Amino acid sequence: MTIATSGAPVPAPSGTLRPSIAILVAVTAVNPLALNLYVPSMPSVQATFSAPASLVQLTLSLGLVGTGLIQLAIGPLSDQFGRRPVLLWGLVFAVVASIYCSITPSLNGLIVGRVIQVAGGAAGLVLGRAIVRDLHKPSEAASMLGYVTMGMAMAPMIAPTIGGMLDDFASWRAGFAFTAVFIIIVLAWAWYSLPETNQHIGQSPSIRAMLGDYKLLLGLKSFWVFTMVTAFTGGSFFAFLGGAPYVSRHIFDLGATEYGLYFMLVAIGYSLGNYITGRYASRLGLFRMILGGGLVTLGSCASIVLLSLVGIETPATLFGGMFFLGAGNGMVMPSASAGVVSVLPRLAGSASGLSGAIVTLICALFSYVVAFVLTDSLMPMGLLMTASGLAILVFAIMVPSVLQDADA
């Protein structure tokens, strides 16, 4: 059997309450808030340190690499020791790193601090999904993840706006101070209200066993299908995220605050896609949600390319297209994530961590490569995004076969 598709929701451990959607939204939002609040300030960081754009780009791409690699440990550790302690320690590291980034005197120090900051916040991304799967069967998990990530989308919706305003009216360092305060609040809230939900603690008693779990997961076609769907969906967005600061400043002459306000369209679209998932995923199923979202994502990327071909390149056309890309991403991500963590329910944490690592590394590649293709046109970035959108569909059409294997 590949994917567990039946069975009652797993009850919360005896003597605890189910975690609220609000706290799951909060812990899951730490990583995207830390990631996106900083992005409008990248040109300011470049000016502060008189560094080339490709070097400043490492504060984003290497942060994503760190996020990807740490997820390899977060998942198994949470299967072994529990979701709660691993999550809390991740938030502690994120707080310390945020404070360090706000005072570091060098670009190298900022790069290191960013790696630790977003990697620590990754605990919420991994374990938010795993906690939902601890408590819900797959069809319900997709809907729950839709609502959780719809709320989580509020972080990237407001983060660039806040970051841009702080950069314009104070400095880029103020953004890291703000992030530290936010994470401290979430840490205190999680300490007080988040119960342990893993009822299979101790399933990976040794490093060898953890590696064995990974080997088992990597041998499953279903794991790869859902992971690649997620990776290329994220790739379409991160190609934009890596290129948007350059495009906004050098093509459209937008300030950091203006960029942040336009970026809200992306997150509003993502929230819409998450709402559609929360409302209809249990009725339509994983395949229809993934296919529909993939088509919307591809269409939005292709529209940017087509408009560029006829010479229409404005902030409205770019961010309008990104609104629909956000909606498509919001439809795909919860369903694909539910598929990943349902491959082997007893290894939900490991599956979430391993898949998250692969996804994040691919997204980091897209965010870094785009820096080398940027010109005075949207065309190169649009083509890279479109290629990622096509890859989504290639893997999406494999979803019915892995679902059939699970039912066999």
C-alpha cells in the first residue's frame, strides 16, 4: 500500500486539546514571513555593502538551501522525540538569528544569519503539516491544510509591505528586528497552547533507522509524484521571487513600499486558491485540485510571456499575472502536501521533512538561476516560470495512477 486513504481521524493524545487552527497558522507563517519581509530590502542591502546582485541573492537562495537541508532532520526528529519540542527549538533558533541579522556588520554575517533564521522557521512548515496529518485522514487533511495555508498566506501578503515600509522609513535592519519580535510572540503562544500530537513517538530509534525510513520513502512513486508537483509549483513562484526585486527596481522603478503593496496581489491570489481548496478538496479529490491549480499556474506564467512578446510590460500586468499564479499555487500546494504526508502515515514527519527538503532545494535553484537570466525585459523570467508550470502538469497527470495503487 502506498497511501493510506481511509480510517478515522487520529484523536489528540490523552489529556491534551487539539491545537487550534490559529496556532498552526502562526507557526507555519514564521518561515514565509521571515523569507518575504526581507525581499524588498535586497537592493538596500546591496547598496549598504556595495556588493554585486548575485552575492546579495545568496541571502535568499542559501537561506532556502538551509531550509531544505534542515527539513531532513526536522521530520525524523519529530517522529522520534515529538512535534512540540522540535518546533519550539526551531523557533528559538529563528529568534536568535533574526536578532543577529539586525546587527551584523558584514554581508557574510547576514548570509549566515539568514540561513539560520529561515531554517529555524522551517520547523513550523514541516510540523504544521505533520500535526494536521496526525489528526486527520487524507481527504480531511487537504481541506484543513487549505484553511491553514490560507491563513498562513497572510504572512507573505503583509510581510513585503511591512518590510518595504521599514526599509524606506528606517532601514533594512528594522525588518529583522520586527521579525524577531513576531517570532518571540509565536514562540510564547506555542509554548502555552500547542500540545503534542504524535502518537508514534520513537518510530525511528537510530540514525540507521532514519536513513532506512528515507530510503523507503524515496522508493515510492507516490512520494516522488506529489513531491515534484509541489517542487515545480513552488519553482514557478520562486523564479518570480528571485527576480522581482530587480525587475521592480530596474524596469519599473518601484520603491520598496510600492513593491510590497503590489506583492499583496500574489498573496491575495494564494489565499483565494487556499479557500477553494478548503471548500472543495474533500469533494473534488486530490487529482482535480492539483490539475486545476496546475493549469491556472501555467496559464498565468504563459500570459506574462505573451504580453511581453507584444511589448506590454507594466507592474499591473506582471502582478496581475502573479495574482492568478498565487491562486493556482494555493490550489495545488495543500492537496500535494496532503498526498506527501499520507504516503506512510506513521512517517508523516519524515515524509514532510524529506519532501520539504527536496522542494526547497529545487525552489532555491529557481530563485538563484533567475538572477543570471534577468535583462531589461520580463521575458526571461516569464519563460523560466512557464517551464516550471509545464513540469507541474507532467507530474500532475501521474496522480491518478498513484492513487489507484493506493486503493489496490
